[in-house]
Amino acid sequence: MSAPDTGDRTPGAAAGSQSSLATALTPVLTVAVSLLGLCLLWGFAANAWPSRAFPGPGQVWQVLLAEAASGDLFYHLGATLGRVAAAYVIAMVVGSVIGVLLGSYRNADRFFNPWVILFLNIPALVVIVLAYIWFGLNEAAAIGAVAVNKIPNVVVTMREGARALDPNYAEMAAVYRFGPLDRIRHVLLPQLQPYLAAASRSGIALIWKIVLVVELLGRSNGVGFQIYLYFQLFDVAAILAYTLAFVAVMLVIELLVVQPVERHATRWRRRPA
Amino acid sequence: MQPVGAAVPLRVDIAEKIFRSAQGVSITALRDLSFEVRQGEFACLLGPSGCGKTTTLRILLGLDKDFSGSFQLPEGGSNRIAAVFQEPILLPWRTVEQNVRLALPKSLRTKNLDGLFDTLGLAGMRSLYPAELSLGLARRAALARAFATEPAVLFLDEPFASLDERTAERLRHLLLTVWSARPTTALMVTHNLREALMLSDRIIVLAQRPAHVLGMFDVRLPRHYRNTQVMSDLLRSFHQKFPGVA
């Protein structure tokens, strides 16, 4: 759950600054070398089997630069990112509330559990198609369809979280008359944090893949729309360029947003040396 | 209710408390349990393990509403209650000081707690997280939280039971120190007779299954007279009055 960061947890007082810097850089270097190796392997394979359907990393890079220069890349990345963010927020909020309620009330859980299983097993494609038919080819239908696909997963994870709540904390809060907001902020959410993190992690990855399908089927911008366009043109280099660009964006979000937030949320787990 | 209600902050009249298991077995834990705790008094509920002391306390704390009978907490003014549980139950994701302040009503959140932290020897630990505290320090933080609220009644549920005897002894003295500095009506549950004799003004002796009051034992001596010699005298007279208890 917590990110394997060696850097800020080891007290650097005893260790020399040089060796602690090396320790901090080792994971970064490992990732860089690993990705470089993948690129080399890809380039080698593309050279060995030259084909229009299998461009090398150089060609993809050229397309990426061209799309970035024209501004298309950022426009479509932005459109997709906006949909991912909206669907993510809706799915997390709605799924968490339903999940915690089901985890807290056994009878409600017994009644609604079949619904959860039903929605868990409805293919994403069906939800998207139905949403477009019922609500039209618009932004609300697109984002709603993605959220509905994700909500059952969040419900299942958060239901586990609610079942694992320690009743002692709730009783302490009752005796000391914590207000409802204090209970949510200081008692409930910190206990649910690992489950929220798990739901977020799997959520972002799943959501952006579904967003691409939504865009392919019924929007006129976004990474999914571009991939569909270049599929019809049989332009594999452009397809890969858009895919890699978006994966890179998601990686940056993971490193700059998700992991720091998680480190902040779990800072109390630090043990004395 | 009656005007006398103000002088008696805690009046307990539990007719019956029955536990029903899922298999349909029912156990009567408490029957006709009645007692009072007077204003400013430190009373102990003494009884063997499993006799229903914690059950009684949970009812008084409002955590268990499935019983017949009634109890009365002080009316008007500060009707806040505080509790020190068997485990400290500090929020692990909040510091010692945040844990204490969160228990206070919003209007008192920023009040000065230096004296209280000093008395309990927690002055340097306010910004630590509970995981960084020893068992004894965590108990002190739980005491700080309880006394910070300046409760009308303080409930203690064997707060030192899971500690080694030396730490427990130190904490009992600390409890007396902070309690005499911030006097409040207190009801402590314990199965430890020596602890009850050392801390309380009056011991409410419980009989087992279903729990009811066997009798009262007044400890009229000022606490600073309760040295080893006096304690063995107290023990002897307690055993004369309640043969076979504890």
C-alpha cells in the first residue's frame, strides 16, 4: 500500500550524504535503465522486421513531436484527462458512500449485494452503448457511463474497508461527543485510507481505459477519438504516440500527485528508529 | 428531576441486562443493580473478572442501550462525561495533543493545556504519534484526554490492567495527582482490591452473575496516609466485612 520509498525514511544523520544520495537515486536509475532497455529491444525488433504496421521508437517520437507542435496532442490529452478526472471523482464519491453504507448495515448489504454483483459483471461496452442511446451522444452520458462502470469496484473495496472499521474508535468518539464532521474526518477517513488508496489506484487505470472506448464510440475529441481516427488511416506510429503520451501523463500523476498524497496520509505510520 | 439530583451526579438503577446469543441462549448479566456516586467522590466498582462491571460502564457511557432500568447523569451545566478505557484508544493518525484537543468541545479546542500536560509528564510528547509512545505514556495521554474535558463524571474501566505492576503503580499515583488538581466525580471499574483501596473514597462491591451490589466499603482515610502498613489494615478489615471477595 505505501510506496516503497527509501529516501525520506532512513534517518540520514549517521549515513554519509554521498551514500544516502546514491540510495535515493538507485530506484530512479533502475527505472530509467529498465525503460531504456525496453526501447532498445523495441528499436531492434522494428529494424529486424521493418513494416508500416510496426514503427520503431524513432518514428513514434517524430509523430509525437509533430502532434505536440501542432497543439493537437495537448488538446486531445486535455479532453481525455478532463473526462478521466470527472469520472474518477464521481465514481470515488458515489462508490465510497454506497460501499461504506453497505459495509455498515448488514441487512442493506444482503439486499443490495446481488445488484453489486450484477453491475460488476455488466461489460463496460454495454453500459456505454446504453448510456449513449438513452441520454444521447453528450459529455454527461460519456462521463456517467465511465463512472457507472467503475462504481461497483469502488463499492466492493470500500465495503471491505467499512467492515474492517474498529468499533473502539467509534465508541471513543461517541463518549467524547465528536461532531459528525469530526467523526468523518478524524475517525472514519483515516481508517478507510488504505482502501481509498487501493480503490484509487485500480480506479485510475481502469477509468482511463474505459474513457478511450467512450471517446471512440461517441465523442469527437480525446485520445480515444484520435486512436480511432489513426486506426482508420492505419497509422500505427500515431496510435502509439498518443498511447504513450497518455501513459506518460498518468505516470507523472502517479509520481507527483498520488504518491505524495499517500505519503502524507500515512505519515503517522512512521515508527521511532 | 428532584432537587437532590444536583448533589448526586450519578444515580444508577439498572433493573436487568440480558445478553442473548444468536443460538438463543440468554445470560442475565445484571439484575437490580442500584448505587449512587456522590458529588466529587471517587468510587470504585469492585468485582471479579467477567461479573458485569464493564457491561455496567458501557450502559452508563451510553454505548449499550439494550437494558431495562434507568440511570441519571448530572443535569444542567457541564453534563459532559469522559472515559478512560481498558486500552488507551488514541487515534493513531493524530498526535498526542490532537487526540486530546479533539475530545474537547469546539469552543474549548484552543484552551491552554500546558498545566495538564506538565502534570502528566507529557510536556515533551505533545507532537508525537501514539505509535511512538510506550504503553504507560499512551495511558497518560488517555488520562490527559479525559481530564482536559473537565467532565462532570469520569469513568475509568480498568485503565491500568494490562500494565506491569510498577508502571501501573506509578500511573495510579499520577491519576491521584491529576484528580486532586482537577477534582471530579469518578467511577472506576476494577477487579484489583489494592487498587480500589488505594484510589477510592468508597468501594461498591459487586456479587457475580447476575451482578448486583453486595455492599459498600468506605475508605475514610486521606489518601496520603494509605501507606503499606495502613493498606494491610484496610485489606484485613475489608476481608472481615466481605469474606471470600477478592
